[in-house]
Amino acid sequence: MKLLLSVFTRLHKPPALTGARLSSGARGGPVAAGDEALIRGSSPELVRGLGSQVEVRTAFITEDEEGALLRELEPGLRKKRYEFNHWDDAIHGYRETERERWGEACEKVLSRVRSVAFSEACSLLGPVHVLDLDKTGYIKPHVDSVKFCGSTIAGLSLLSDSIMRLVREDAKGHWLDLLLPRRSLYILRDQARYDFTHEILKDDESVFNGERVPRQRRISVICRNLPD
Ligand SMILES: O=C(O)CCC(=O)C(=O)O
């Protein structure tokens, strides 16, 4: 599909993960059910080293705001079919759209995303990218195209919890798992965006810190800046 062809480049084979799943001292709030960190890594040094380049903010949007986003997005998405055989196999079980104009409630949410994720000086990609993953869908490890996207990717997760895995391109034993609760915001910046692949795990691999995280249908609403 047009959008993914431009954004998803440099596809990678998923590595076998190694390393202890150590508690991270992560940023982001606690998981609703307890007090577990939302970011786990192959080492505490890696998690600390990336610092604010990886963020997960729980409950970034309210249920009402999620509802407003879904009401705007569902009619258009429903007209499309999920694709299960993308030509380069970067993503499985998805449909997508992009949206430039939003109603007032959604625009407020997006302004909040922009204000926490991007500096005022940076130019943003106009349309917001919307990716709807079927319950059986997943995104394979990739690095976003440097030609089309700048240093920062910020995404809201609607409808489902999920796990995003980051793996260092030149050292596959260096990885992070991010638990992305429904209605959270994640932000990847700089090294985390350029030097690590990211992926969204399929339902049957969706385990965080030994706990199963069932993956339902998931919609992500993704803002990006332009390359310098
Ligand atoms: O659905 C997501 O949040 C991740 C999307 C993604 O991998 C990307 O836009 O590069």
C-alpha cells in the first residue's frame, strides 16, 4: 500500500532475543493493574542509555477521547479490507488510512500529542497515519524510511494493549520491549528511531515480563516529523 511503501523500509528478520529481562526503572506510568514498569530491556544500562528517546505514557487519552477518534476513523476504515499479503511482507493483517483534517475533539488530542512529542521548531508530516491491525495482524521489525520521516515517531494505541519490540540493528542482543497499554502514547526519538528496528508483536507472542498481553484488534494513530 502506498503509505506503508513509503514509511516501512529496511525490513529485518526477527532475531532470537537473548539477555535477562531486567526491570528497567523505566519512564512512563505504572500499568493499571500493578506497579510494573512499561519498558523492559536486555540490560538496565541500555534502558538508561536511551533515556527520553523511548517513552510510554499511560492513559494519555481518556475513554471519551478514544471514542471520538474511533467515531471519526471507523466509517472510512470499514470501507477497506484487511490486507494479509503485503508484497514485501512488512505487515500482516492491516488496513490503513491517513487523515489531515480532524474534528475539534480529535484535533485537541493530536495537539496534545504534538506538544509532548515534538519541539515547536520541527516541521511535522501533515497527514496523520492510521494503522488498523486485525487481531491476527502484526508488524515485522523495520526501521522507518529516513527519506520520508524525521527523528521522532509518536503513536496512540486504541482498542488494545500491545507490545512493541525494539532491537538494535547492529547488536541483536540489545533489545527493549515496550508495553503499550490501550489509550497510551509511545514516543521513539533519535537513536531509538534510527538504530533500532521496531515491531508490534503478534497475539501469540504477546508476552511482557512473563505475563500474557492479549492482542485484540488495534488501531494506532501515528504522528511524525519531516526529515531535516
Ligand atoms: O502501529 C504502530 O504503533 C507502529 C507503527 C509502525 O511501526 C510505524 O509506523 O513505523
